[in-house]
Amino acid sequence: MDVVSAPPPPRHTNPLARIAHDLRRERAATVPFPPGETRPSLTRTLRFAREPLPILLDLYERYGPVFSLRIFHGQAVWALGPEANHHILVANAANFSWREGYYGDLMPLLGDGMLTIDGEFHRRSRKVMLPAFSKQKIDLARQVMAEEVSAAVDRLRDGMTFDLYAWTRRLALRVAMRALLGLDPDRAYSRTDPARDFEQALSFWSKDYVVQMLRGPGTPWRKLMRARDRLDALIEDELRRRRERGEHGDDLLGVMLDVQAAQEDVGLRLTDKDIRDEVMTLMFAGHDTTTSTVAFLFHELGRHPELVEDQSFDLSLALDETLRLYPPAWIGPRRSIEPCEIAGVPVPGGVPVNYSSWASHRLPDVWEEPEEFRPERFAPENRARLPKGAYVPFGGGSRTCLGMRFGQAEITVIATALLERFRLDPVPGYELRTRQMPTIGPRDGLPVTVRAASPAPGLDARAAARA
């Protein structure tokens, strides 16, 4: 019989223990760190928490694609650009741990879900879940998407001003709850507000590093724990309901319950905690990335209304360009296992190694006028000329985002429904500021004013088919 793969042991979340662990691993490195900004600096730490992109681009220009950067206590290696991305994501992916990188910081909320597990347990878990993201399943999910989007768009009125970012968060979470997990959003919202709970939980990672270390009443940590407990209660209630009913269901949650019941046949040992961790991860990933991408897409279309008015407008190209400028998973934190070379630069083993799609997508030696919103970059003839590893909004290799096509389909359904009926005008005086919590999003939401309009003349109906 095949060996049953079990989840990894629990990981400590004590911040002081984490600091001590990082410093020990740094001192134990047998290969020197690459050059960079290696001295402790509170000013740099605070700047990075608010605006990491300018710092990363400056260090790339000064030191090349691989450099060191100390933030707060910890020194990490950063690797930017096509060659570095391909090395970490594909060519030498087995040498980089996810769970021991800074994705581990998400474990107080997500636990050991697909974002934070490695090795054989990850491989088997992904294999089990992959059928839930097949083309057939996504086509079925489109029906749910269409229902929820239609209901949400019908509530918009000409002249009203609303926060598109908050509106999309509630909408995308309802879609994720129904389409991925078979949860009844109306039943859930009668007890709590999952969108608010996620917003409160994720806001913990937008705080300064020192503030994140605080514990006790009134702290961001305590608010995170309360939000997590409310979300846990929803999941536990659904597990109990299905078991009492005696039917697991044919959605992703049902698949995991089937696996739990037949663990020896599939070689995967799942506890209720493992199921909870996967559900929480999918609820997070299934709505947060869609939320930010829709907001950034309409921010750019609001700044460039001439694009939508053009007969050649192609929504799929605009979406690709939005993901270039604002990839939701802006950082790919790992920890090296053995010493290696990235782009010809020696890198120690056992230390944090990060790639950043956000920074890599804005390198002037890779992208012409990288700050400009130019969807034509992704026309087939232009896309074919991109270097391998240049464009990585969904990661790459064996850990390419499992829900990539689900997310693309959902964003396309939302954007098409809005563009067919409305124009969303930017609110005068609004200036975009980004935050990383942990996915990139607009710090102040995205206020827009609704204007009734005919369908965009160049709205490319083929976008939905390609999503």
C-alpha cells in the first residue's frame, strides 16, 4: 500500500522565537550573503512597510538582480528579474521551502493550507484538489458567478458613489463560498460578516512590524484572533451540518471529506484541522486576489477611458496588464535549503530568499516604459517575445496558483457585467496608495461614481471564453 502522507508538525507563532530562529540561521550561513543594505535600520524598515517597491527597484539598479536587504531584525536575499524568477519557481524550486519562508507568518490565520505546505503532503493535496478546478467545474462555477454578479450589479444606480474595492470583496467572497465550498452566504451573513472578518484579519499584516509583535487586549493580534474564531465557527458549522445530513457534497469541501474518509486509498491523511486550513486558505485566496485585481483594473481604465472606447479594446489584454502592474501576490517568500547560485550570485542555505513579481514586472531593462498601462504588451506577438520568467503573476512551475483560471473567469464576469452597463468614473482628488496585507491592494479603497452607459464599443466577448 502507498505510504499515507501526513501534514507537517505545528509551527510556533511566537514572534520572539521567530526572531531568535532567524538570527541563528543567519549566523550559521556558510556562504556570504550577496551585497546590499545589510545594516539594521528602523527608517528603512518603516519605509519598506509602507512603500517596498521603490526600495527594491533602487537596490536592483545598484546591486543587480540578487541582493541582500535587512528589514527589522532579519536579513533576506531578494532575487528579481526573469532569470531569478525562473530559478526559484522552476529550475531549482525543490531547494526553496514555502513553509519556512515568510508565508509562515500567515499561519495564525490560514494554518497549514496549500500556501504553507511543502513536499509530498503538498503534492498529494494538490492532486486531490486539482479536479475541482477543471474546465468543467469552472464552467459550472460561472453560473454561480453570473447569479451573484448580476444581483450585485443590479443594485448599482446612476450617479451613486461607492467603494469598488469593498463592493468586490463582498461579492467575490460570496462567489468563493458558494462555488468552491458550497457554503450558503446568506446563512453565513445571518451570524457574522465574513467579508468584514477577513478584512479585519488581513489588516494585521498591514501594521508596522513592532505592532505585529504585541499581544493582549486591544492589539491587532487579538483582533486577528477574534476574526479568525468567527470564520472558524462558520467552517465548523458547515462540517457538522454535512455530517449530520450524511452527504459530503460534490464541491471542494465534499472532496476533502471524501478523502478524509478514504485516506488509505488516496495516500493522504486529513484531520478536521487540515480541512479547516484548506477551506480557510481557499476562502482567502478565492476572494482576496479577485478583489484587488478588479479594483486595480478599473482604476487604470478610469485613468485611460480612451482604451475602453476603442473598438479594438480587449478585456483579456487589459487584465494581463493589470496583473503585471499590480500582481496580488506581490512577493514570493521562500527559505533556501542548500547553498546555491541565482543568476550567478552565491546564496547561503537556510536563509530567507524572496522573489517579487511586483518589482520584476516593473524593471526598465525588461519592460519598455514599465510604469505605463499598455495592454497591447500582451498581444500574442508581443507576449511571445517576453523572456522566460519575466511575467509571473501566478507564480510558476509545480506551484502555479491552483485557482488561476477560476480567478480569471470571475474577474472577467465581473468586469464584463460592469462595462456592459456602466462607466465607473474616478472620484476627483483620489490618489492611489497601495498596501501589502499580505496581498497588494488599494490602501484607501477605490471610490468611483457610477454613470449609466452603453456597452463599451470594443468590449471583447472572446475574453470570457479565454479566461
